[in-house]
Amino acid sequence: MTASLMAAMLAAFTRLADERPANRPTLIVACTVNEEFGFTGAKALPKLWESPDSIIPRRPDAAIVAEPTELNVVVAHKGVVRWRCHTR
């Protein structure tokens, strides 16, 4: 995610928090870890609103996923390759 995209999302979130419009949706800004392999952050995120003692009172109403490729395969997209090499 680019820094400008993160800044735009945080600015919008701040504005909604400040203005508190009527019938506002439940919003969460979540920056998860391990997005390239394993997705442990994204997998753990729903557990935050499934727990009865959670700080998040209910499931969010919507999600904005800041994925600039729209999940298409692109040339030179950052990522990871894991491999093991044995030599003698």
C-alpha cells in the first residue's frame, strides 16, 4: 500500500470520527501483517469482533481493501519466494 493511500484512508476516518454523522457505519482501520504469505493478520482480524469481550462491538458494515492491483497478477509486484537449497 502506498503512503498516500494510507494517508487518504486515515484522513477520511478522522473526518468521520470528528463529524460523527447520523447513522454512521461501524468502521475499523486495520493494517494487518504477513500479507504476502500466510495471511495471519487478516485471518486473525475477524476474531476481534467474534469475541464477547472484544473492543470491537460488532462486525464492520463494509471494508475498503487498499490493494492497488485489484488482485490482478502484475509484472514486478512485490512478493516473496521461499525455497530451500541443499548443496555438497
